[in-house]
Amino acid sequence: MIYDQFTDVFMAMDYIKDRIEYDGGDSSHVYMVGDSGGACLITYTNAIQNSSNIAKAAGVVPSRLHINALGIISGMFYTSKFDKIGICLPKYLYGRIWTF
């Protein structure tokens, strides 16, 4: 089920959060990249990360790790048009105030 996949991603993110300084990383520069199904997964994971209402509805606990940017590669993702494809929760990806 996709909710289990969200939980898996959040667990991996928490693992990174706990290890990043020990491994010499910089928690102010964390990015996620996904292609096709991975792009879908990280898009919705990020939406859940930024909305307690969506997290509650999905029954998952978001990670403590802040993601600075997403790199998504998929012909099915654009968020600048409000149609069946583009209504992919842009306010949760870009914030409450966003423009193109």
C-alpha cells in the first residue's frame, strides 16, 4: 500500500537526519530526486511532510528532516495548471503563496 511506502521514506529520512552530521553532511542542503514512480512518491511525501492534515489522513508520521528542494522527472508532473494532473497539491510543495 502507498501509505506503507510513505512510512518507509520517512523512516529513511529520519535515519539520514540522525546520521547527517556524523557523516559530515549539511542538513541545510538536503534534496530529494525521483523519476517516474519515484517522482510521484517524493512529491506526495513532501506534501505530507508539509501538511499535518494530510499526514493525519494518510495515517503516517512525517520525518524530522527538512527537504530543501525536489528534483522530479516525469511527464505526468506539472503544477502550474489546475487540471486533473496539475492539481498536485502545489500549495504544499511551494507554500501558501506561490506564483509562476
